[in-house]
Amino acid sequence: MIRELKRATVGLLVCFAAVALGSAFWAVVQADSLLARSDNARNVIAEQRIRRGMILDRDGERLAYTELTDSGIARRVYPHPEAAAAVGYYSVTYGTAGIEAAFDAQLRGDDRMTEWQEFVNDLLHRSPQGSDVRSTVDLDVQSAAAQALGSRSGAVVVTHVPSGRILAMVSQPKYDPNRLDADWQALTRDEKTSPLLNRVTAGRYQPGGALQTVILAAILSAQPDLDRQGGYVLNSETPGATMPVQVNGLTLGCLPGTPSGTLTLAESYVFGCPAPFARALESNLTPAHLWERFETLGLLASPALPGFETGAGNPPSLLHDETPAEELIAALTGQGDLTVTPLQMLQVIAAIANQGNAVPLHVADAVRAPGASEWETLEVPGRRPALLRADVASAVRLTMLQAAAQSPYVSQARSGELVLYGHSALAYGGPDATPYVWFTGFVDVTESDQAEAIAIVVVVEAEDDPAVAAQVAGAALAAAADSE
């Protein structure tokens, strides 16, 4: 009997030892991996109790804030869903996007959290409190752009020059971040409309006629003495300017309403005629120089937007003297391999407005610690490289000013006494040659010694009337000018 009791005792001790060793293994050796598991209920509950800071527009209007339910669970609220392209979303299940993602550490409070504070919060079951983020978005401009775009698919992005403050970022089709968890399956099911795709930062579009601004800059920069030859290049008559151009099965022509007769290069730009640009290599411009312009102007790389994962369009094959003529014509008319995002085009237009210098694009400029009243300024790069020579930028600006005066489409973006510079264009994308309309331009809002402007890029999908994009731009530019 005693022998059996001893055996049972030894067995129990062995079991207890095994349990103790197992507990020690999981509690000490594998503690970090257990805590990191996505299905760890403790992590989920802790995440739900974080009081994220507010996201505000430039004037202090709340774009996102946190409210606590009766059970102590934090719920993210977006009072202005039309700002979703810039603000993004926050979800315990699906993560973050937009400003919510770009400044997640600040909004959660992780950037200020010490190990001691984290220990005390865990000990007292105290919910972390994040900092507020002040965005550069102007809600009035954002709402005006969204309302003008309406239910159409496309993108609008507006920036102040030279500061680079993004004033509005609209992407359609849109989604309501307040309903993200409930609508997730529907939002991710439709790959064609892709509501969660930020078309401003990642939408890839055929530039088509919108590339004429880049080609014009390339033609002018290839001149050995622009001061003497610029006027001749722009204002000399261009034979066959209104002739159609055949590209990849497409017949490209001038925009409707183009006057008959011979046009100059500047007038060809005004009326969106592709023929003179398709023949650009007949002047001093070479394929290598054209490629260099694409690269320098940022059309071959993702634009810099602090905190955001921006995309780039498809780059074309390297252009050189042996490139087939049909590929060169496709590249020169914007109907080749090159695709661009609206943000890439914005940095080009902003540089033209800024005497050829790039602007430091950004969507937030300050953070405010929990309980503090003062804002801490976020660092924004002060000096930016020159993308164009100043004389080239000046010549392109004058041509865009001419377009605003003569084009029946560009003029649709004019509002009041604002001095408008612009370009309207048509492009065709995809296997079905879906038409897109572009508006690229800016208005002068200078009120002091330093030149200031509001630059904008609009693209509207499945639309062949350039006036539509110009009208959207006009509404957004008017709101932006009023806010400055």
C-alpha cells in the first residue's frame, strides 16, 4: 500500500513539475511571441481602450476624434467623411490608412511613451492617450472639391505654393470611414471601383495630353539660348499642327473647338493638339533628353509625402536613339507605357508655379501633446531641388496663361479676378481606351513680396469633356483662394 502511495506521489510531483516547466516556458521564454499574437484577447482589449488623439484641419475643425462608449471601449469618429482620402481610417481589425497611418505613433501616444509609463499604465489599467495632429487640409477646400467632383470617379489634389501644404485630397469612389468595419467586405470586393484606393497618391493614369506640359518644358529646356529662341520656338507657325496622330490604334486630335488654320506651338498647347508634340524630336530634343526630363520632374519615382506610402505610375522603357519611332510617338503623346499619379503631376505643376523649384508637399504641420495647449511644429524640408530652369518655368507659365485666355475649357476654371494659369487635356487608358479628362494649373494669390499660388490637378475618369475637370478645378481654386 505504501509503495503504491509513493508511486502516486512521485507521479503527481512529476506532473506538477511538467506543468511548472510548461508554465515557465510560455510565461518567460515565449512571453513575447504570445503577446504579439493577433488573436491575443488582451492585446485586442488594450487596443480598443487607446484614446487616439484628434486630427484637425488647418483651422481647428475636427476631422477625426475618439469617444468612449459606456463600456470604456474607444470608438473613432469621422464627422466629415468627405475628407477620408486625406484623413484615412483607423480600425482594430483592418489597420490604418492616410493621416491615421502616417502619424499612428503620435496619435496612439507611442512616440512619447517611456517603459516606466507603459509599466504604470499596465499596472493601473490606464488607457494610453495620444497626441493631436494638425493637418494642412482646409475643410472648405476639401468640401468644395468633393462636391464639385460629385459622384464621378477621379481625383483632385490642391496645394499651396511655395509651402507645399496639401489643402485638399479627394478620391472617388469614396467610402465612409465611420462604417469601415461594417462595409469592409463590400469595399474590398469591387476591384474595378476600388473605393479604398487613394487615387491621388496611388491611382495610375495615362497622362495623354496632360503630358504636353512636360514635353513643352523639355522642348524649351533643350534650346541652347532660351532668351533669344524661346519666343521663336513658341510663336512660330507649326505646319500640320491640327493633323490627327495615330498611336496604338487610337486617333488623337485637337480638343473640340480648335480654330482651323495653322497654329503656333503655343496655340497647339492651348488647344491640346498632339501633332507638334509627337514631332518634338525634330527640334533639338533627343530621346535621352526627354527621358532625363521624365526623371528630373519625378515621373519615374514615387513622390515624397512625409508619412504616406505614395505610388508611382508605370515607367516606360528607356528612351534612346534606337527606340522605334512608334514607341517615341506614344511616349511624346502620353499614350505609351508611362502612367502617372495625380500627385506626380502636382509636383510638376507646383514647380512651374514656383519658378522651377520643387515644393515640400506635406499633409500635417504640427502635433499637440495630451493636455498641452501649444502646438509643436513638425519638421518640413526647407530647401527643395530645382526641377526646371527658372527661364523654362517662366516660358511654360506664360503659355499656361495664354491657355487660360484662349481655351474654352481652361477658362472654365476661372473665378472672379484670380489670375489663372492652366491646361486642359484628354487621355485614353486601358484596353478599352477609356477617356479621362485632366486639368492642371494654378492661380496667383500673391499678397506680399513672396510669390504665392494655389496649384491643382484634377483627373476625371470615363469622361471626354475637358470642361468637366476645369469646372471641378475652378470650384476648388475659388475656395482655396478665399481661405488664404
